[in-house]
Amino acid sequence: MSGKNLYLVPKITIEKASNIHIRCFSDPGTEQELSDYFTYSVPGAQFTPQFRSRLWDGKIRQYDRIRHTLYLGLYKYVERFAVERGYEIECKDLIVIDRKIPFEEVENWVDSLDLASKGSKLSVREYQTEAIHKAINDQRTLLVSPTASGKSLIIYSTLRYLLNMGKKAIIIVPTTSLVEQLYKDFQDYSSINGWDVNHHVQKLYSGFTKDITSDVLITTWQSVYKQPRQWFSQFDVCFGDEAHQFKARSLTTCMDKLINCDYRIGTTGTIDGKKVHKLVLEGVFGPVFAVTTTKQLMEDKKVAELDITCLLLKYDETDRMGRKNNKYADEMDYLVTNDARNKFIVNLASDLKGNTLVLYQFVQKHGIPLYENLNKKVDGSKDIWFVSGDTVVKDREKVREIAGDTDNNIIVASFGTFSTGINIPSIENIIFASPSKSKIRNLQSIGRGLRLKEGKDSCNLYDVADDLSWKSWKNHTLRHFSERLSIYSEEKFNYKIVEVNI
């Protein structure tokens, strides 16, 4: 034998295990590399009880070395892994499907639907048709489509195409309000073409039957994730709307039970930029497809122009010195119960013209006091509405409808109820009353004001921030404010900072 070292190029063999997983086989060393490649630290894990109790190391491992399984939607990442290292890859099954449906076929289909909005024929934008074609052709995709880009229209049109193929679909959304809103959107789109939404579509949340007799089910993940696998097996198609809102465990629980589901289409306005979040969603749905951007929609005059005013509240020296080294929870408690700060927010909201959305985080400590003080301040000159997680769906819908028809409302709403998906085109002003660094929460909240309406072509965001810094020490929420500024810059939003002594 030659004295030369013969290097055998590692080989990864891939086969389709199910509609959910692929299997990846290789030598033990390469499988360990693959496991490391698909292992991620979860941001904030160190604060969880499981981590502190040493029951969890704070990491998500997407490649199961014992079963050799990985979510099918991550197939492209396995290809990338192999190419980066010069490894061979062999596919025993057809993993990624390209149905080679001509774009013109989908374009003609969408035209034939006679889509409507408020009784008038709707013109479908080219990027919407491209997204519909992508979903139908690829079968698995995660559509990133910002507020006012027509996400529900994309879902409706794709759904109608798949129903025409004899499919049965489940649409999973994060809140009961979005169940109702999507159902009403479907009715609106069908007002000319005569498609009977009441016949074809069922709703499911508390109080509705789990016996599904229609072609389409719109539900929340909270309502169905405990259902048995057999119940999920009736569906061929799954849409995950506002997919970023799904809790990872509940999302994967639902998706793992959809054993007969070939079509898995996620839609979201925002991905938070964290690799683990993106790959969990791509794993269960498929590769990200950017439909359009908010900045592009603004340039095309398809959404309202955004004017951001950052109101940086400057506290006196005694306050700042006394708050030095406070824990985050203590700082938040101080801010949301601060009389001067809340008075400033109340005065701001009451002085603004048009409909205003005030978003808060804590119901008892902040939301209710703001609501009560606003009522005293305006003394009947404006209608003040309060929305929290305890507000029943029909009352949330009432607020949404009234605010849609009038222009003298202040809605005091929790981030959890009104930051995502809720459609109120008449919102002209948004106030961030509670500081947050979440990219998803902030961008989704901004989206509440970007829809166009007759007489409205701009939206004002008032980002209330707090400077409690002392010498070189920066307070927690001031650092979060810096992260929000980074988000605004990344999204190419214009903003100005106004300092206010308080």
C-alpha cells in the first residue's frame, strides 16, 4: 500500500422521513459537526428556571443524532453545510419540490377570482402575485410580508387555488381577534365573486365545535395544539399567519401532528433577527421569501409615510442618582408608576388630532391608570377605549369597527392585543408608552398605523424613552432605546430625537 494518506471526503446521505422531517446519515464525526451546526443558544435562556436549575443548558438542538432527523424546511442549510466544507451529499428522495407552475397560470388564476375590497374590484399587485406563485409552486415557504402589503389577500388567493385542487386547509393564527379579522377579510374579498365564506370556512376558538365539516378552518394555536394527531391528519394544507407570534414548543407540536400536510406556508411581517428564531420557523415552514419591504411600500405610496419622534425624557439628578444600578424590573416599576411621566403621556395623547393608539405593557400598574387619567383629562371631548387580554373578542371588534368609522378616539391597548395583525387604517398616531427592545413588537406595532385611508397619508409614532443614566452608567431602558434606534435605521425610517425635562 502507498504510504500516502488517503483522505476520504465525508458524505451525507439524505432521505425524506415524512412530511415533517428528513434523515441525515454520515460518519459519527460528520454527524457531530452537523449537530453543532444546528445547535443555537437561546437569547435570555440564563433567566429561565430550567437553566437556573441546571435542567437545561439554554440551547436548541435541531438535529437529532439518535433519530438522525432534522426539520425538512432546513434542507437547504444541510446543502450549505456540505458545500462550505467540501463534503459530498446524496439525496435518496425528492426533498425540495418545484412544481414548475408557470407564473402566467397563477396570474390568470388570481385575475379570475374577481377579488374585491368594500364592494369594489381589487387590483392585485405584482409582488402579491409573485408571493402566491411562490407558495403554490414551492409548497413550503415562509413569506415575510410587512403590514399593509396584503398578507391576507395572499393567503386567500393561495387558499382558493389549493381548494380547487381538492385540498383541505387549516389556518393557524395567534389570537382570537385575528380569527375574526381574517374571516371578515375573506368575506370582503368574496363580495363580488360569490364565494360563500360561511359555507367553506369554519372558525374555532373557545365556544366553537372541534368537529370540522368545512374545507377551511381558521383557529388559534392555543385552541388546537392539544388535539390528537388523528384530528390533524384531515388537513393537507397549513397556513401559519403571524408565525413569529407562535410559541416555539406549541408551533412545533402543531406542525409535527400535521402528518398529511404537503403545503406548509408561514406568513409574518417581521422576523426578530435572531438566528434561532428564524431557523425554527424555516424548519417547520420552509425557506424565507421576502415579499416586499415597508420602505418600498412607502416609496410606492402603498402605505402611509412614517414620522418618528423620539421623546427622550430627562430626569433630575436626584432621580438618576437614586436609580443607579437598579434591576430592570425595578426600573420598569418606577417608570410606569411615575406620575410626571404618565401625565406627560396623557397630555400628549389628548392633544393629538385624529385617532391615537397608546400601547402599554402592564395592565394594572400602567394601562388602567392611563385610561382613567385620559378620561379625566378629555372630559368627554374624545372617546377613550381600553383593551387588554381580558377584553372579549366581540368588544375588541367593536372598538376596531368604531375607530374605523370615526376619528376622535384614543385606544389604550396592551401590546399583546393590538401590536400584531389588528387592522385599523384610521390610526394616525401611535404612542409607545412602555419601553421595549423587541424588534418584532416594535415593527408590528408601527404597522398598526401604516395602512392608508381616504384623507390619511402619514402616521406619527411617538417613542417615549427614559434617560435615568448616571455618569458612565446607562439605565436598562435607555439601552433598549438605543436598540430601537438601530431598528429604525435598519428599516431606513427617518426619526428625530427631542429631549424633554421631566
